[in-house]
Amino acid sequence: MTDPFRRLNDLWARYADACEPPQPSADFMPGVWRKIEARRGFLYHLKFYSRRLAATAAAFSLFLIALHYVPSSAPPRDVYSMTYMDTLEADSSPEVMAYAVSSSSLDPFNAQQGDSR
């Protein structure tokens, strides 16, 4: 009975004779990495940056959620239950007051008109 792997072993022996053994050098590992980097294409870089972007977005959203639950040092305002007039009274800056005065003087329904006979 013959060895079933005899032909395969002969093939490996002929291959070893045909190829010279690699000589180790100082540029071996940098050369390997240059070849690896050269084979990486656009999709590899796209996957790399998309994972970074997803991680950054997740961290930013967790930061915003944490800011939502941190108590504020400002006194709470009843923004949703205030009327428009209450809001105007609370914000008494000169620009708002000037706008309110000028817009009320332009209102034709509130303008006082004399009797025209």
C-alpha cells in the first residue's frame, strides 16, 4: 500500500527547492505593514471613521442626557403657564419696551381719533 500523501509531500519538496528561503532583515515588519496598508481600500477607511463617528455621537448624546438631569442653579420659571403679557412684564429690557410702545402706536384700532364732522 502506498502513502496517500506521497504526491503531496513530493509537491512540497519541489516547491521548497524552487523558492529561496526569505532572509530576515530590519525592514521586514515595516515592509509587511506597508503591504497591509496598501491593500486597505476606501471601505476600510469608511468603516473606521463611521465607527468613530458613531461612538462620538453616542458619547455626545449621553452628555446631553446627563446635562438634562443636572439641577440648574437658576430659579425655575413657569414658562409654559405664563401669558404673553406676563412674559413681556418679566422681560423689561429697553428694546422690548420700545417695540411694545412703537407697535401699539401703529395699531389703527387703538389709535384715538378725533371727531370728524
